Amino acid sequence: ALLCRGMQASKNKNTEKAEPFYRLAVPKQKTSSEIINEARNVLRTLRTQRPFTPTEDQRKLFGSGSSRTPQNRPPSVFSLHASSFDLTESRPVSGVRLSPLDHKPILATFAKDEDSSVSIPKPPADAADVRKVSNARARLFRRTQENFLSAKMVPPDQNEEKVDSEEPAMMSNLCRSNDNCLAEQKSYTLFNDESRQLTCSEHIGRSEREDFLKRTAGKCLFQLGRESDQMKKPGTSSPWPRSTGWKRQVTGLEDETRINESEEEEIFWNIKILPILHELEKDNNIENLCLACTNLYQALNEGNMLGKTFKGRSVLLKTLYKLVDIDSDPLCLKLAKIILAMKVGGKNLLGVCKLAFKICRNEKNDYIVQNDRLFDCLLEVLRTEDLRKNNEAFLYCMGAIKFMSGNVVLLNEMVNKGAVETLMQLLKKINNIKENDTNFSNLGHLLVQLAATLRNLADLPAARERLVGCGAASALCVALEQRIADKDVCTYSLRIFSKLSSYNDFCEALADCSRCYILFLALLNKHQKQQDLVIRIIFILGNLTAKNNQAREQFFKEQGSITTLISLFQTYHELDLNSQKWCREKGEEGKNHPKHPSEAEDVLIKLIRVLANLSIHPSVGAALAAAHRVVELLVTVLEYKSVDDCEELVINAATTINNLSYYRVKSSAVQDKKLHIAEMLLKLLMSNNMDGVVEAVRVFGNLSQYHEICDFIVQKKIYKFMIALLDSKNQDVCFSACGVLLNLTVDKNRRALLMEEGGIGKLVDCLQDFGPADWQLACLICKTLWNYSENISSAASCFGEDTNMLLVLLKSLLDEDLVLDYSLDGDLRDDHRLYWEREFKPVAEKLLDRIQSHHS
């Protein structure tokens, strides 16, 4: 308080009589840090609890408190069937665009049916052409033999003979039998390649086809298994290396070239994929289907068939889409993972994202979602797909990820897999789409899911660090600025700020966003009666102004900043008054007070905290001290609200008045209302709330610089209360109480009051208890005793039985070697010594000389 810097010993060493300590020093320009340091916690920032965010009972795209009506938002519940997918989109993507033919092909027709237009493939007429085809097949199957048929089955001296005769027949049968697995699916073409259709013979019975498939595929898979085992042994390698996409150069004749990749793909399809698809079509057991899907994903991954370029993609996806009709979340999870890995687009991407959303909506599925790593596939969608073309698919994809982020285990996994970076990239993409774009409105729905996910991620320290590094503060400010009218976007974005601004690194990053202050003011003016938004904005502003002096100044300088705060204060003060009136009318006023503040009280608590924090800045604090409407509203809180009604609100109001009373400026509103404030503080001083008592004493410490307040203190016997507080054994309480007593002793007519209630003895006890640990308090005690003993004639008559104790104590405290703790580290040791040398020592030496010179 001013009493700390104002009460100074006289520098006149030629006379014993010094000027009173309450005199202000010669005006000197001081830094704000020096002023705050001298104030000794009188200028204090306030802390408060973060606004409470209720947990949603159910997982939905938009919570129960959403501002979006059911008609204006995408549904969280929907039906999903095989018909939800587009089969035409599943056709394989061709990397080469073919030139149109110059002539129209003439189709062969059956003589008996003129309407038929089915083309009949003709065999080669030339024997040389036959040999070319035969040799090509022979080379292919020689390759097959070398790669996955056991050497024991085909002796080396018979290799050439087998290639020319038996193998083509065997592989032809194998291809036909494998094709029969899907022949019953409307006998569609395997690769949509009419030149190489595999037709099914109608005279072969179904059982014969299945038996042949099992024998042939089983034999080949058995051999594959043996080769796989051999691959694990030193010196062996896989016959189908995944890294080369099954590309191996054929050994033998010099003119042989690399086997056509599509033929290799066809072999892998027939051997590895078709049997699994057959099982998926025929088996009705959920566990077996799930296992088959797991095997299918592994096989597709092994054969490099995941993605858009795989020729059998159409057949595969059609089979998977049909299984969506089975009502099983574990199975649908397996299907979603495979479909997403096939890089589907358009309607199918929307369908599979809805499928993932439906699975993740059920909290019971969190365990299987975690084990099957669905998140990786969904994150890949956000990274690679086009936002404009697939904004609805992105919505359900992001909704599924939001649900996952509600699980702590999945949340940690998300951070480790780069979710923060991906989501921030997505946020910046959304910010780049302006209001005149047709996608702008729909992307607002997506932004809600994104912001809700970031809010969950903000709970993790690792995620917070990444959010700061990715520029989340500025990106979220842009999103808020663009969608200031969207209450849902504002709510979730402000929840992120509310959480993250409690941490210094993010708070500094936010404070550096120069437009954030005007943005928060605009939000307050736009949504003034939306308590859930207002309370978070005020809480964020309180965090920004708690430690950053530049933030205090920047916010104060924004046009209309204090006017907006005053308007909010009036609005919620009236709401609180109406609430109290309603309670009185209902006869509930006498009931126990609730443990938690009401919504209106909570806003006022956090609003007053902003004013208290702003007042730490010297120029801002001086301006607020002269703002009569601000001071009036603070005093009003003390008038109508008791500490028992709402402890935090009343104490915050007293603290803010205390901060403002520190500034002695012209037209000070605190000075104008000082007597009324003192009357309100008396009510707080007499309460049973110790925190309230301490705050009231602090304010009296500043106000007691005025003669009118000193008279009030004497008239109301408040000085007795201050003397009693010296026994509190609390340094801060003793400091404030001693400050009031010091200011009372400036007037020689009031000095005798210290003799009442054992005041001198209690001051000496405080000096003994706290002196070596708190040189500021020790200095204040010595100043009080100095003022008290100004007209001393005899030390014994002045200090009574405490004289000897005081002499011994002062001598001990002035012994540098005895009292200075050299074991302290660095700055703490320097501060300790500085306070002793500059504050305590000069006053203590004068007091000791005075007592010794008058001690017989």
C-alpha cells in the first residue's frame, strides 16, 4: 500500500525528531515492477475456477445445447445399407486414357437370334499364333513353378516337358475353378477385361466346382505356406516379395522379358483373394466373417492391392458392400477399415465414413476400435481427400474421431499418430474457404466437430505443446472471427481457449495475437446474454491479464473495452438482483446458501477479476480508480451481497477496491466514496470469514491514509480489532493490521491507543516471530514504534515492561552475521539482503538509538 512507500524515516541526521512516516516521498518516476514490489501484495491479481463444462450423456454430432435446430443440421442417427453405396464408383481406375477407335466394330451374331449381339472370341487361325500364346503361357507357368511349386514335385529333368504339356492344363483348370467361386454372382467378369474373360461351364455341378477349388487352392496355399516358412530361414527369400510388387525377372532364354504385372496380379487374386471372398459369401457366422475380413486385409496389403489401381477392386467392393446389411458392429468395423483402405470416393466415401461414425457412436465399441486401428484410416481421409468435394464425408469422419477423443486411451494414441498436426491443417483449410463460397455453411458443421476434438486433445500436455507449435491460437481466432454468428463454433472454440489459456505458453501465444482483444469484445457484444459464452470469454480475458502487463494495456486501449465490461456488469448484476427477489418471494431466502455460485454470480466473479488484474498496470489502474461507474458497481456488490451469500464474489469486489485505492489520483472515485466504502468493509470485517476479514483489513490499510477514515476507525473501535489481529501468526494479516496502526500513530492524539489491548507487546512479539524472515514487516513494526515514541521522555514509561526485550531484539536483528541467511540461493539471497539494508536497517538503527538514549 501507499503506507509501505510513503512512511519514510527522515533523512535529517542532525535532529532526533523525524517527519511522520505517512509523508509521501519526493515524487520520483518508478517502474511498474518497483511500484508493485513496494505494494507488498496490496495490488493483487485474482484467480478463479475455470467454467464448468457438462459432459454429454450421449454421443451425437451436436450436443443437447446446440443452437442448430434438427432441420438445420446433419443427423446423428441414420439407416445404412448396401444400397447406401454406389457400385458404379467401384470400377477400377485406369491410369491411361485410350484413344477412340476410328471404326465401329462389327459384332458377330447368332443366326437363330438376330437380336443377339454377344461377340464370340475366335481361336487363332495360324499355327504360329497358337504357338505364341502357348509359349507365353508356358513362360508364365514356368515362373509360377519356380516361385511357388516345390522342386520335389517337378524333377529338374522334367521341367521342360511339364511346362509344355501338363502345366497349362492345370493352371487353366485352376483359373476356371477359382472363377467359379464368383460365377454365381451373376457371372460377372473378373477384371472387366473382355479379351480375357473366364467363363464357367454350366455342365460342371456346384459341388464339383467347390471341391476342385478347395483341392487346387488348398494345394497352392499349402505350398505358399512352405515357401513362407523357408523365407524365415537364413539364406532364403520370399517368392513374392511385397516391396517389388511381385515383379521378378524370368530366368532362362535371353529373349524372355519381365512377366506382365496384370498376370501376376491375377495369379495372386486367384490364389489368395478369391477363397476369402468365397468364404465371405457363403459363411453366416459373425466370428468367421470377422476373421475372414482380417485375413482379406492382410492379403490385400501383402499383394499391394490396397488403393484405387487394383483391377479386382470392383468385385471386392461389391462383396464387401453386401455385408454391410449384417447388423454387427465388429464386422462393420472390419469392413470399414478395408473399404477406407481401398480409397473409395464420392458416395462410397460418405457411406463408409457414416459406417465408421455409427460404430464409434457406441461407447462400448471403443475397445474394438482401438484394437483394429480404425483411427489410422480416418486420419488418412482427412489428410488426402478433397475437402470441397467430400465435406459431408469429412463431417462424419471427423464426428467419428471426435467420439474416439472421448476415450483417454484412444486420445493418447491420436496424439502419437499426429492428430494435432492433421487437425490444424484441416482447420486452416476451412479458414481459407470464405463466406461467399457455397461450402461455407456446411463446413461450419465440420468445424464444430473439429473444435470439439481439439478441446479433448487440449487435456493432454503433449497435445498442448503441439497446439502451441502449430499456431492454434491464431488459427482459432480466424475461425471465430469468420463465424462469430455461429454459437456452436464459438462455444467449442472458446472452450479450447478457456482450457489452454490457463497455461503460460499458450496464454503468451494468444496475447501476441493482436486481434484477439477486439475479437473477444465483439463476441461479448454479440452474445451478451449467452452466459455460457460470456463467462468463458471473461475467464480467458482474466487469464490474459493475470501476468501480462502488455495484455492489460492492449485490452484497455481497445475502443469500448471498459464500456463493454461495465455493460456486462450491469446486465448480470440485474439478473442476480432479480434472482434474489424471486427467492424472497418464494420464501427461500432463509434456506442454506448453495455451495456453488449462480450463473449470474459466476459471471460477476470473473468480470471483477478482469478489473482487478487490469488495475495492476499503473496507468490503467489510475484510470479505473477515476472511473466512477466501475467503483459504484463494486461498492454495490458489497451493499447487497454478504460474504455468506457468495464468498468469492464479495472478496473479489473488496480486492479490486483495494487495488484501486492504491492510486491517489485526482477525481478518484474511491476517495470520493471512502466513508461509504469503510462502512461496507466494517460489515465484512465483522464476519466469520477470515479471508473476508483479511481483505477488509487490507483496504483499511490504504484508506487509513485519510483523516476521515482514521476518525472512523477510532469511532467504531476498529483499532482494537487490528491489535487483536497481531496475534494471528499470519505474516500478511499482521502486515495489513500493522499498516493501519502505523497510519493511526501519525496523529499524536491517537498514539496512546497502542497501549490498549497490549498493543506494544504484540508488536514486539510480531517483530520477534517474523523479523528475520520478513524484513518488510519488521520495518513496518519499527516505523509504528518510531511514530509512537516521537515524544519519548523515558524508554521505560514509553515501552513499559517490553523495553528490555525490544532492545535485545533490535540489537540481534541489526547483527548482519547473525540474521542474514547466506545459505539462500541467488536472487532470493540478494533480495533478502536488499530489504534488510534498505528498509529495515535505517529505521531499526534510529529506533535503537532513541531507546538507548532514553534508557537509564
